[in-house]
Amino acid sequence: MALMIATGRSDIWPIKETRPVYWINLERSADSVGRRLQMLCRFFGIRGRHHGITLLHAKGLSLTTIQRKVRRWVESHPTGIPFLDSISRAGQGSMNEDEVANRITDILNSTASTWVALAHTPRGDSDHQFGSIMFDAGEDIGIKLSSETRLIGDTQTLGVSLIIMKANDIPKGQVSYLAFEFADGELQIVRGAEKGEFIKLVLEQARSDEQKVIDYLSEEMKGTATKIAAATGVHRVNVSTILTAGKRFIRIGRDKDGVWYGLKAETF
């Protein structure tokens, strides 16, 4: 994603405008990040340093320590986009504390008008990032990344789905499926994947539909299948199935608008 934005290429997604990218590496060794970037550049035929990405290797440093350096880069590149890898390495304290989540978000917001940050998920819940709920509150667009690997002969194919879980001013629920094919340790093919090509990812999408219904009922307290479908973009038939088969929902009444459902008390 960073490479497409920095080079203005639309090989995977339509890129409307080329933007410089600042990759803030708090997570990995410089060799690891460099190797990944070189592999992508070779595949897309990008030569030398024409990838448009400035790398900041700061493994072990806190976000506060490098904040001034990032801000100077943004001042020199007003349309630039910092990519942070990752929030969990920001070094601001316990990720479960609301103050820590707000502080990390405030630092990023005060540094650049547009930024992208990677985050880890907790065990047992892949729909939210690890830590305080204020991380979810602080994002304008939240994208869930899931992956599945298949091995056929000497070719390893990595399937990736990207689902918009939260969006303040664009539709939620949009999903992209990508496939990365590797052979002999090198990236050979990057392409769009068919929805049914990776079964695990399809099941993840179905689970995400249930989460959209839960999110809607958490906010609105009650809803019919028709109202929920219109608000979430999930097909009405799927909403009806989720409401009747799911263990987290309860039927609370019926009127001229249809059957009304809510969340069971323990799910609040």
C-alpha cells in the first residue's frame, strides 16, 4: 500500500495522487524491512531509490523520541503520509490504559493530517486492536487484515483480505482480496484474489458481518433485519440469518415494521 501511494501506481488499487511516504520502523530490523521493500520493487520493476519511500529505522525507540524527526519530515513533505509499524511499539505505557491510547493518537494527529498505523490484535478477538477501546475511537478508518497460506508444489500463495471495519465518512464493509505467490523465496505474482479462493478468509468475512450487526445494535439498542441491512450494507437475508441463528441476539417484539431484535444483556 505504501509503495503504491509513493509511486502513484494503480496495479492493485486506483491511486489518484502520488504522495511521499515515511515508513517509521519501530518493529523490525533494518535488513528485514529493506529486504521486503527490495522484493516488491523487483516485482514491480521499480529501480534504485525511485520507490518514493523514506525509511526511518528506530527499533527500540519510543514514538515520543522520534516525534520531532517525523514532524520535520512532514514539514518538508506537506502531502506526505507517515506509516507507523507499529502502535504496540510506541513506548507510551500500558496499551490497556485510555490515557496511553489517547496520547499515541494525539501524537500522530499532531504530527500529520493523514497517517497509517499498523496494530496487533489480542488473542481471541481479531476484530479490534489490542488495548484500550480508545484506539478504535481514535481512528477514522479501521481496516482488518486477515491472511491464509496455501502451498501447492513449490509455490506458496498468501491470501490477504482487507475489510473496512470502521469508517467515519465512507461506507463500511468494503473488502479487497489479494494473492501473493512466492517461489524460490521470491515474490512471483501479486494479483486480486477471487472471493472463494481462500475459504478461511470467506469465513472471516461472514464473522465480520455478525460484528457489524452487533455494532449497530450496540448503538441503536434495537433494530429489524431491514433497518440493520440498510444501515450496515449487509444483505438482508444474511442479517436475518445472523439474528435468528446467533446466540448474542434476542427477539424483543414485533410491529408493522417487522420483528425487532436487540443484544442480550451480557454482550453489552
